Amino acid sequence: MKNLPLFLLSMLMLPLQAQELPALYSGADLKLGEKLIAENKCSACHQQKVGGDGSAMYKPAGRLNTPGLLRGMVEQCNTELNLGLFPEEVTSIAAVLNRDHYRFK
């Protein structure tokens, strides 16, 4: 019984975490997005383009300010680099980037 409040708190947190994703990314497979980011060496490409750890690639001033623009940028990388990603894979990658860098609601 001592752990009941902690248990209840953890159960209450689950819906809040799910609500943090914008509607555009609802149902996105975050694990798949993480896997695809690693497999396609996105960070290495970003490092080549902007230097450092590549994180300067995220949030260029005023450029990406909506979930749709973020997804569109991932689609642009998909097209330019001929990655052959399916639409749901692009969405999964964008959802991970949103979670880790952009935090659009």
C-alpha cells in the first residue's frame, strides 16, 4: 500500500506523455523513428553540414515552426538522399525529432 501513490502517479503520467505529440504524429512509432535515424546516419550528415555535434541543424531561426514543416523537412531529406522511406517512417522520424528537439504541441 505504501507504493500506491507512486503507482497512481505513474499511471497518470502515461496519458500526459501521449498527449505531448502533435496530432500529426499520433500513432507514430518512436522506436522505429529512433532506429531509422541511426540506420540512415542522420547525425553524421548533420555534422558534415553544420559541424560540431550536428545539433545546430535543429531549429534554424524561424525556419521550422510547425509540426508539418518539420515533417516536410524530413521528407525533403528522404527525397534528396533517396532514402526510400515510407510516409509512416518519415512521420516516425519527425515525431522523434519533435520529442527530442522541437517539442511542438
